[in-house]
Amino acid sequence: MDKYAPDDIPNINSTCFKLNSLQLQALLQNYHCAPDEPFVPADLIENVVAVAENTADELARSDGREVRLEEDPDLQLPFLLPEDGYSCDVVRNVPSGLQEFLDPLCQRGFCRLIPHPRSPGTWTIYFEGADYESHLLRENTELASIV
């Protein structure tokens, strides 16, 4: 991305649309150029900041947020990071590599890996609050209808 000419302003603002004017100003003013790269012109920084004031800052204020350089320390982490016991993928059966990972621990007696023949194959039944019986019944009904 170029950052030297007035034609670059819309591209900078669209690429950095989540940054407010204070953040963009700090980013561009503190940017360390490569040895063969020209400095970012001060008038370009002013214009980028002005556009951000009219877009990102106004949006933040309309949402009731303060325009600040630092992000709010409460970044809604549960939204960004899944809770314990959550998997983005559906985990069924024994994941590849788990047996090899557990073998040294099993050999020393720290744990055991025991196959459960009646298990429906999903891991979520072992999570707190999971309804194992209804899940097993649903799985068996599906199996019975397939056979």
C-alpha cells in the first residue's frame, strides 16, 4: 500500500477502517520508514486523520464510544476467544495424534485411554451441562433408521 500521495488517502482509510483518527495519526507519525522509502508527508497524515474524524470517529460517537488512542481493556474477549471446552470444529472419535500424545502418560500411570463402545463419538457429551442420554438416544435412532 502506498502512503505518499493524496490519491492514497481513500485506500489508507479503507484498509485501516477500524482505526479512529487518533490511532491513525499515531500510526502514521510513528511509522519507521525503510532505508529506501520516503517519509510519509505531514499533509497526507493530516488528510487521512481528517477523513477518519468524519468516518470512524463519528461512527464511534454514534455508538456511544469515546474516541481514544488506546483500546478499551475489556475487548469482549469471549467474542474473540472461545470459552473453555469449545471447539470450532466438530470433534468426533479420537483425534489423530491423541493416542500417541497420551502413550507416555499412560505408560507412567498418569492416565488411561479407554474406548467406550456405546459412545456416540462426540466430545461435547462430556462437557458440563451436556445431555448425554438424549444425545445417545438421538444417535441410536439415527443408526437404527440407517440400518
